[in-house]
Amino acid sequence: MIFFNPAGAPELACDACGCRWFDRMTGACYECGTPVSAESQAEYRRALEEFALRRSGGGEGDRGA
């Protein structure tokens, strides 16, 4: 699950419990231990790339920002 913080940056949350803390060594949620799926990780990376593009001024017309 991806949500956006007040600054507009994407944050990845656990699909099972909503926790935003992950063990990067194991790829699992600290709260409930649910693994972060490859699909969720890919979606998050895309959201980060879009955020970086918007911040750099390169994507302003793309989403009506």
C-alpha cells in the first residue's frame, strides 16, 4: 500500500497491517512480519521516480501538478 506524506512523497506501508517500518534485510514488515511483495516494491519505486521527476520540474504537466 502506498500513501503520500504531507510533503507529497510516497511512503510504502504494509498491505496486512499498515505499518510503515520494514526490515530491508529480510524484506518484511517489522510489525507483523508480512513479506513485502515484489509488486509492492516495484510500485513504490515507480512512485518515487515520479515524485523525483515532479520535484525536479520535469513532470509538471503529466499529472496536473
